[in-house]
Amino acid sequence: MKTTLLTLASLAAFALVGGAHAAGSFQNGQAAIGVIGQPDFKTKDAYLGQVNRFSMPLGVACDSASGKVFVSDSFNHRVLRFASIAAAEAHLDPDMVFGQPDYTSHWTNQDNTASPVASGLYSPGAITVDAKGRLWVADTRNHRVVGYFAATTAAMPGPAASIVLGGGQGIGKDKMNFPQAVSLGPDDTLWVADTGNNRVLAFANISAKTTGAAPDGVLGQPSFTANPPALGDGGMNNPHGLWADAAGRLWVADKYNHRVLRFDGAAAKAKTAITTGTSAKASGLLGQSTFGAAGTDTDETHVNECRGVYLDAAGTLWVCDAGYSRVLGFPAAAALAPGAPAATVLGQPNFEGTSSILETGKIVTPEQVSGGPGESLLIVDSGCNRVLRFSPIETIVPAPAAPVVKIAGPKKLTTAKAKLTIKGRATGPVTGVRCRIGGKPARKAKGTASWKLTVALKPGKNKITVIAHGPGGDSAPARLTLTRTARAAAHPNLRGNTSAELGNK
């Protein structure tokens, strides 16, 4: 039976007659249900030094344990923490700030002459919060990654970072070059999109590492001293987004190659690349049909300057397709072949749309996507200085209707015959028809939509009940009364041993 999407009015009606609630799903072009950083869905102003407003946000993360929401507010050089998604969408003030001493300061913490301090940030990019409540920040223009180990419980004033990785702009094991994203896998490997070096760095066993620790592996390059952009199954060109999933896979938004790369067994591959001196090969690809292609097109198989990526619990990969102002959903992504189409588009009404007009349901510049409460998605719309929340739309599968049964002919009849064939029809979803005479056990009739049954009559009144069965329940009973007498039947259809035309109640 086809699943139908119902309005609120329809939902109320179904509450009366029954219906099964199906798992929610995202619908093409659906509207966002919440906004953070703006007073409404039609405002996109940038704000410097305001408590609960943003200027070019680039990252968002929600801690599943505490419900706290973190937003990387890049041009204010800070990360704000809100008590909950409800508080953030109600435009309440944040309860914590990282990278600044208070809620109105917005200094850059970089003067190109001194090393940046551990308590400051400079144009932070994407962020993530791990299962231990630690906040990891790609401190992009400081060319480093910082970690705050008590991020969900820290109180003002903002603390210094607990760990700093990367020692300034450059190449090599101890340097980074405009890192844009971070992700922490369940194996305790911290992944860093070292964007300007066209590579992804792997820091294994990050919980045991301290400030200044070197990475243990690399993807996208054959060594720590190489950084040219490249295509193929081992190259990268401006990797911009990362997601390490529970199966040990790493998903990389390869921005200027207009594709998403998948590395199965990513941690082992990153280490092997160093020992062999060859770039590790990606295991899968979305956004292009081959590893040698880098084209763009407005359809469900291509992406254009993809940025953030996120794999949800159902296995759908969500990709921020910034060049086309949309977010694409690829279900069962780990099993998809190169060039496989997306099934869902958010931010546009269909896969051909590329409008960046600011209105409800539109996304102008999707930067990072992350999981929110209740299987929702949090999407950073950097061009509109906001974070949008999209939630699955619940569907209802209507309960199957009960069948309707009818008996042909009059509902009362007198006959002299000891046996009689009754017949009729049943409509709707019918799985069977049964007849009962008086208190005797019911018998199955022959046929369903068109049925018949020969019954034996006792002298006097014989009360017959007919019920049709279906997946939605039983029909209302159809009844007739047959009176058996010793005289000949008056009804012409009862002469001989013909079937009776009997009626409904």
C-alpha cells in the first residue's frame, strides 16, 4: 500500500479511525523548522560582537549527551555554546564562549609577529563534539586544531585550549595550512582536513596525545612533505569537510574536485601511505562517475564545491553542495557505486534548482551539516549568517480498510429444500469469506470477491451470518433468514436445486 503524506488536519482524522505512524523522512524542498542566529527565515545580516548573532558561521555541532549546541562564529573569532537547541532557536543568549574573553569581544588573536595564545581563535572553521564532551575546532587562520576537554561543562570566562595541534602555517608533520574541518572516529583517531596542503591528517589515539603531537598518517598525499592538488583515486584538491563513521570509514568532501571520497579502513590506509610513499587509494566516490572526472551539473549525481559531509544513523550521507545552494542526501551511501544519484535535496525544490534567493526552505551557502536532536539536521548557512534545522517529516500509513460483504437476493426466504446454495460478493481487501448457520461452526465459502456456499437447512428458521475477512479486520456481518417448510418454494429460483438469491440486512 502506498505511503501518503498527511496534513495536520488529516492526522487528526486518522486518530479516530486508526493508522500506523511510519518513520519520518526528509522531503525534497521541505522548509526548515528552526533558525539560529537570525530573528526569522528572511534575515541574513552579519553581526559583529553581538551576543547571540553571527558573522560568517562555518561550523555546528550538537552534544547528544547534554543537548548543548556549539556554533563556530568565524568572523567573530569564537565558538558559542547554547544550553539547548530550543534555547538557541528561541534567540536566548549563549551560556559559554570559546576564543574570546566575553560575549562582545571579537579580536582576531593573530598579529603575524607572535604565536597565537591557547585561549584565542582566528576565523575558526568546522567543529565537532565527541562522545566524551570534548570540543574540537579547526582554528583555520591560526593554522592549527585546538581541543577543549571540558567543553560541555566549562563556565565563563572562556578557558584556554586543552591541546593544540599544528605549529603554524606550512608543510611537514608539524605544520598545517588553513585547516577547515575536524572529525573524531570511534577508534580515537582525530582527522584534520589540512585544506591548503590538499591532504587529510590522522592523529591516532588522540586521547593520549599532548600539545604539539605529530600526525600518524596522511591521505591525499604520498608523504608529509608533498602538497600539490591532484585528481585520481589518491589525490585531493582543497578537502573541506570530513566525517569519520562508526565503521572506520572516512568521508572527505574534496571541494575543488567536486566529489566526495570514501576511505574504508581509513586509519590503516593513512599509516600505510607513509610507509609506502604512495597516496592511499579511496574506496568509493560520489558526485562523479569516475575518479578521473571533476565536472559539475545541476542534477542528482553531481556536486559543485562540496563542503561539509555527515553520515546519519540510517546510513544516509548528507553533502553540502555549496555551489548549487543545496544539501544532498545519499541513502545507504557506503554501498553506492561512483556516480550514484542522491535521493533527497534540501534547500531547493528539486535537483535542477540552484536559486540562492533568501526565503523559507532555501539554503544559500551550506557550509557544514551535522546531526541534531530527534534525527534532525543542523545546516550552517554561512552566506546568511545562520544555522538552519530540518527535521524528518512523519508519514502515516493508513490502516487497511475492512472489507464489505453482500449476499445476493432478498434477506428473508421460505423454501422446501433441505440444501441451498447461497452466494454474494465482497469488496475491499478480502482474504476470505466464512458463513455460520445458527450456532454451528463457521464454514469457509468458495471464492472471495465473488463467493458461494451450499448449506444444509433444518426444518424451521435458519439464521445465516456471512463475514468477510481482510488485513484491516472483519466486515460487518451480512445476515439472512431461511425458513424450511414442507411445501414447495414460492421463489422461482428455488425450483430444483438451483442457488437462492438472498439478501442483506
